[in-house]
Amino acid sequence: NEETLFQKATKIGRALEGGFKISYEWAVRFMLRHHLSPHTRRGVAQPLPAEIQGRAGAFIEFVQRQIRTRQLPPAMIAAVDEISLFLDAEVLGSDDRKENALQTVGNGEPWCELVLTALADGGVLPALVVSRGQHPAPAALPASILLECKEGGFGDDEIMELWAALVWRKHTERRAGAAKGMLVLDCHRTHLSEEVLAVLSAAGALPAVIPAGCSSRIQPLDVCLKRSLKNFLQKKWKERAKALADSGLDPAALLRLLLAWLAEALEILGNCRDLIRRSFLVASVLPGPGGDGGDNGDEQEELIAAMEERLKIGKSRESSPEFPEDEAGDAAADPEILQRLFEGESEAESFYGFEEADLELMEI
């Protein structure tokens, strides 16, 4: 979405000598040049550059071969990823736009990190929630959530070590006799350090690291679960943002509220085994029908719609009046539609963190 696009562009631009100019026109040209579309419900069908497509194909072949050779059961094939939550106290304390105070993209250290794990048999392992600061533990946490708090927060390696010890090892212990499992995870630096790889190996996990630029195609969690959970949490936040700001910002109370929302979502996801299992097929991780690396865009759209219905999220942004489904679906192929979406019908406030003057022509 435009939030991620402009945040990433800003970060990269500031690191370049001399910077570069960012505007609506730049966004349109960038998306057209890379065959991108605001219609993100078909990420698995998004065309990739030839070089990246080759790496994606090689990864799929490797993963499916390992599954067959090692005879890995679906319950020992997992997809792991994090959701970072950023809480902007300044925005929350402002007179308007309080609903934008909680974001999943931001600068600096996140308020909370959620580590999600889904299994190829459709199961969901307990979510690890890592929070900065010392907060009193809630009176009772459901089995679906593991909470760790620390003043100053945890380092990247520490988070993965906690996950391996508290989530994956417990899972393998419950499945006595399961010698090895496979973890599908992206190539973020937190997953690639020697310490993390050693911890995962010691925990009986074979890391299958997705090549850079391929997560939208072959990360099962990106098919429907992650985006639906993000939308669910942000919907809950927007419903309560004003009341929370008016009642004061008690960090412990905010954390308890987040845990309650997460528990509600995980209970629903626990009853979505078929949708999650199909996500592994759509992402081509599992061999079999739908796992052949073909165009699974229609299937992904169906999974997203079904997951949103279960979570009662309602219509997402792409199907809102601002982004009608028929237009958004054709935007990648029709430059005029894409131009209209970004210029004629977009509001400056929809580009998070940028003022109207900045968007007209901003020098980074």
C-alpha cells in the first residue's frame, strides 16, 4: 500500500547522496515500471523480474524436494513471520487522526512485536508477543499467547531465541518422535545471523529462507493471514482510539487491550484450518494441486475474502468506494486508472506521514 511505499522510499532516499524527489507522479511511474498495482489481493500472481522469478522457482523446487525426501508431515512444516506494531503517542495525543496512531510500519523501535507461526496442516501455534518496558503480567493469558516484556526491549536474536525455546521446542515435544521440521521464513536480517540459524538447527528446524523480493509470492503467511490480522487489529484500534486517548495513555492497559484483541483473533484463526492449509498450497510451498507455482491469484482473493469474513473485518480498502474492485483489478494494466487512483481521487492525508506540500514535490 502507499503507506509502505512512501515509508520505504523515504528511508532509502535519505540514505542516498543528494536524495531524490518524491511525488504522486513518482509513485505512479514507479508502480508502472515495476508492474505493481494497488490491488494487492493477488500478490501471488504479481509478475516478478526474470532474475527474481528464477530464484523463486528454485526455492519452491528446493522446498518441495526437501518435503518429499525427508517425508515431513504437514504439522512439521511451518511459516514464521513477525508483525511490528508502532504506537505514536504524539499522534494519539493530537486533536484528530488518533486512529492513525497504531501502525504496522514505522521508524524507530516498535512498541510490540508479534511472532506468528502457522502450520501446513492448518494449525496455528501460540503467538509470541514481545513488548518493551516492564509491565505487570495480566491475571490470565490464553494458551494461544506467550508474553515476554523487558525494559529496553529484546534484540533481534533474542526474539528468535525466545520463539525457538517457547514455541517451536514445545511444539516438537508435543509431537514425540518428530525429528525435524521445516521453517519457511523471509530473508530479514533477524533470521540470517549465525546465532539464530544455530538456535533453529538445535531446535530441530530446517530454515527455508525465502529469496529477497519473493515473500509476496511464496510466504504462506502473506497469502491471507498476516494482512487479515493486521486489518483486524487496526479496526479494533480505530474503534477505540478516541476513547483511549481521552482516558490517558497507560502502557500496561494498552498492552492488555492488544492482548485481548489478539486472543480474539487467534481463537477465530484456530477455526480456519482449511484456509491456512490452502495458503501453503497457494504459496507453492506444498506439492500438490495449487502448489505448482502457477497463477493462484483467484484462489488468494477467495482466501482473503473468506478470512476477512471470519474476522468480521468488513470491506477492505481495495474494495471501498475509493478503490472500486473492478478498477483496482485492472489498474496494473491500465495506466490511466492507476494515474486517477493516485492523483485525481487521492487525498494527501492518505499518504501517511506526508503533508500536502511534501507530496506536491518533496526533496529528500
